[in-house]
Amino acid sequence: MADGFEAQRVIAEWIEYYHEERPHSALAGRTPAEAYRDGMADSTREVA
């Protein structure tokens, strides 16, 4: 790594991959982002 900015970029890319693209077996094959959005949709239905 050349510097802290490069490290920050690489870490940010990994975090995005982990949350947006990588399926998780604990979430029934969904990504954390999908599980969160599904949960938000469920809670919106309950309130309405």
C-alpha cells in the first residue's frame, strides 16, 4: 500500500462488497443489504 488513502479505498471497496454483493448463509443466501431492505419493507408494512 502506498499510503493511508490507498488503504482507506481498499477497505471501503471490501466493505461495499461484503454488504452489497457477498451472499451470507446466515441470511438465507441474501446480502446484508438485501436482508436490511427486506426487514425495512416488513416493518413498513406493519406500521401502515
